[in-house]
Amino acid sequence: MKIFGDFYDRAISFKPSKREQSVKTSEDWSAAVMTGSSDQVAGYDSLPIAFFIVFAVATLGVAIVLFARLANLQIVNGRQSTALAAGNRVRSQNITAPRGTIYDRNGQVVARNVANYDLTAMPSQLPSNATDRQSQYNLLAGLLRSSPAELKAKAESKGLKYSQAVVVAENVDRDTALNIDEYQAGLRGFSIEVNPIREYLDGGNLSHFLGYTGRISAEEWAQYPNYRQIDYIGKSGLEQSYEQDLKGVDGKEQTAVDASGQPIKYLAKIEPTPGNGLILSIDKNLQAKAYEALAAGVQKAGAKAGAAIAVNPQNGQVLAAVNYPGYDNNLFAKGISQADYSRLLNDPSKPLFNRTLNGSYPIGSTIKPFISSAALDEKVINASTIVDDKGKLEVQNQYNPSIVYTFKGWEASGLGPVNVVKALTWSSDIFFYVVGGGYQGFKGVGPEKLVAWYKKFGFGQKTNIDIKSESNGYVPTPATKQQKTGEPWGLGDTYNISIGQGDFLATPMQLVMATAAIANGGTLYEPRVALEVRSPSGQTVRKIEPVPVRQNVVSSQALDLIRQGMEQAVAAGTACCSIKNEVPVQVAGKTGTAETSSQGFDGKNPTTKPDAWFVAYAPAKNPQIAMVVLVENSGEGAEYSVPVTNEILKWYFSPR
């Protein structure tokens, strides 16, 4: 009731204001003029009426402007003005939510949070007096062993009216952060923020798939305005794909401050909500073994790089995905130095390149199971169709018979009469030239149908894995060749794509998923690296279900013959005999040796060696795992990729 009491006291002690006394005086003065006879007063001429009109209009205009401004402040922006006033009394300190932990399929941690301290400034809350600000810069520079000028430049880079936090010093060590915190009461506009960063525990062998986090960029902040400009965000890999699951909800702590900005009272605290955890389909131990085996194979070949992928063919889950060489994604999580980044960028082995998803390669003879599917289901061949492999085909130019083109097989002396099973067992190029493009009256599948079948198996299109960056590969067609080169499609082009050469390109991930479709009976899946999203308390938020893209890609009759050929390739053919002797289950597979663009089709005077490939699945009768191994620019697939696969499968099927 004190307010009403004050009003009552003022009312009973009311006295005329100075303005009212002035008005009373003027009334007395005007009455005297009217009744008196002062020559001085009576001698003034009357002011023109226009003056009063102008004066009235001007007064009214000023009144309208003042009223509009008052209305804007109190009505339109009243809430904002109140909030700004409250902001001068209440300080809010953000509490960054911990990012969700990432686990492998067996519960082993592969990515977690570690404490990280940032010194931030809120420019609008810095002292208005330049001398006071400089005193703070001097104090902080001594604690950080930095320069006051550098701190000032960062703190005031957005202007003193900027109301978002800016980072002044990042990755501050714990002892320094504690020292600064001791001076916090005297530091207006500055605060130490605990902003956790990632620690990756994969040893660098899963870096391309885990990805990394980093400070949010201006472009990302425009896309995610609910983030702060000092926040960390997923930049690549799973960290980027599952950002909204892994990112928690920040908390806040509010403190009342006095006019000088000193805290005087703790008001409230909202605890942060940690991000959800992510369970991967990856087996961390299998990943490590695959990386180790691939590294040994690459080094033995005198090569620089390679890739290896293992998936569950029954559901499309990725069990291991190796890019060799990898890189330490902890470098990026902590804010990579220019020297480290330049070193990675200029490394001739390209450790930052995700070969499994972005590398587009000719895949050589590993394409032969898929052309077999096309030829069998299009009724171009059957189990009894025989082609006599004499080591080469000679084709006359249709316009000039004196010009003869020679297409060679890998075995110069030929493999003799082969059917589809034997052609897969011994990888007969001649058989698949004839089956794909035809020869001397035998009509092959032809380019249009070949292209359609390759696309049924997922070639020439993204696999839609749950990682954002992925290449399409390339399946050439007569139309695209005409468009790109202005030249017509020829028989040689059909022969090339019949053995995985020429302009045909695929990613290792496309190849392993197509192989999985052979293994599982004809279902093509979209691969998945994540299994499940879980709450911080361990409850399932959602399962990440496998997505079948296409079912019954190939008939069971065709599959029986293709599988026989792939089983025989490991038991007695091009992939014999280390896997047969050392892996405790039956394995089916197909070797491939792909000439690179720098070699020329005949392989003469190559500047680089061929890429070595091997695809496999096991056990042959009830597949649990499908694999692809690539050793870049190494040589024969049987010599360099088969031993890598052997080491991985031997470990996978041995008691552990």
C-alpha cells in the first residue's frame, strides 16, 4: 500500500505548479491590458492569423511524432524494451548439452565427449568505457599468454552492440580456465564456457564414416538459427547425418547482477538434456582387423591406397568399412591447424578421400556375375551354352573389312570351351564378350539391356547409405556416348562394359551391395551404418530399419548357376586356394583386374598398374557376410585382394 500512501500524501499537500502559477499571472496581465490605457501595450500590432495556423500545425505535428514514438516504445516494442531492461539486471549463462555417444554394434564406444573450455565475450555486455575494457584485455592477456590487441580484435570484431557470444580464445587448458574463473566477478561481458568436443576412439580406421564435428560456420548458422555461433556441429559422416539425434538441448543458468554487472543473486538453472546415443552396425573389432589386413596388402603390393567393405547381405547393415589410409579425425574435432590440414591435403595417397563411397572405378571381371544374370534371365544363354575361348576375338570393321580389331582375353592361349559356370570359375573374357555383344551370328544381350540390368543391381546410382556424400558411379549408354563425344556406340563399347572396363565406373559400396543381392537370393538393399538411436537412459528412441530397394532382381534358376561359378572360383578357379584351405567355411567369390584409364585397353606401356578387386560372400549356402576388397594400382586381383579377404574371413569365422 506504500504506492497509494505516497499518492495520498502528495494529494493533501498539493500546491499549484510553477506552470499553473505562470498561467494565473498571464491571466491577470491580460485583464489589466484590456481595462487599462497603457500606450505601450496598446501600440503593438496584432499578429497575422497565418502565423497562428502555422504554429498550430507545427505543434500538432510535433505532438503526433512524440506520440507515435511513445506508442512504439510502450506498445509495439514494449515487450522487447522490458526484456532489454531485464537483461541489464539478469545474466543468462548457457550450459552446453553433452553430445550423444556413438557405440559399435557390441556396445564399444567409438566417439565420446571430453571437456573443452572456451573464453567467450558478449560484446553488448562489455564495459562501455574504453579504459575499462582495455584493463580487462590486459588482465586476460596475462592469463592466456596472449596479446591484448588480439583479444580486443576478437571481442570487438562484431561491434560493441552485438548480442551474440563470440569466441575470444578456444581450447583453453583447464588450469588457465580455472584462473580466469577466479577473476570472473571483475570481468564484465566475458565468461568461460564448457563446450565439450569429440574424442574418437577408432584409431583413425573409421574416420571417413564417423566424420567429425567443428565450430558452426556462417552458412550452417543460417540453416540452424537455434544454434549459437560458438556451437559445434557435425561436419561430415555420421556426425553430420545424425546431427539432430546427437545434438542435445542446452540448459541455462540465470544470475541477477547489479548496475556494474557484478553478480548479486543466483536465480534459476535449467539442466541441459544430453543428446541421444547412436548404435552402429559396425563391429569395431572387425573394422580394426579389416584395416590391418588391407594395410598389409597395400604395402605388400607397393601400392598407396585401397578399400574394404563387409556387409550383412540379409539386411544391408554395414559391418566394416575401411578406407586406407585413414586419418585422425581428432585433429578436426579440436580445430585442425593449417600445417596438419595442408599435410593431409597434399598427401599423394589422399587420406581424406572416402574411396568406399566417392571413388568411381572400373571394376573389371567382378561385373561378370551381373552380366550372367542379364544373359540367363533374358534367355540369351542357358546352362548348356558353350563358347570356345581361344584367347582372342577378331572383329572386322563394318565399313572397311581390311581393318580388323582384336579383343584379347586374359589367358592368351585361351581357356577352351566354357559354359557360364566355367566362365565365372576361370573368368573368361571371351565368353562374356560374346554373351554381351554377340559374335559371328550369335546375338548377345546388347547395350540397352545390359545397361538396364546393371541399373537393376544398383550401378549408376547412389546406394542411399546414411552418409550424405556419395557418388553415382557411371554406366555409359549409346546416347550418353554420342552426347559426350559426338561418336556413335560401337561393338567394342559393348565388349568393354561386358567385362567391367571402358567408361563403366562403380563405387566399392555399389559393388558390395550388388554382390549381397547375389548372396541373399535377389534383394538389393540400401546400406545402413547405424542400427538404432537410444536415449541417454538407454531406451530405444527408434530403430533404423533396412530398406529393400528391389526384390527378385534375378531369378532363382540364374542364381543357382552364378553361385556355382563363384563357389568354384574359390574352390578351384582364379581365387584358389588360400581361402579354401584357411577359412573354416565355404566361400564364394569373383576376382577382378581392372585396367585404369592411364593404361590403354591393351595394357601396353602402362603408367600405373591395374586395380585389384575381389568380391566374396560366406558361408556360401547361408551367407552372413558379403565383402569387397580393392587394392588400387597393384596388379592382379587374385594376387593382392584375395589374400586380404582371406585374412579378414579367417578371423571372422574363427572362435574369438
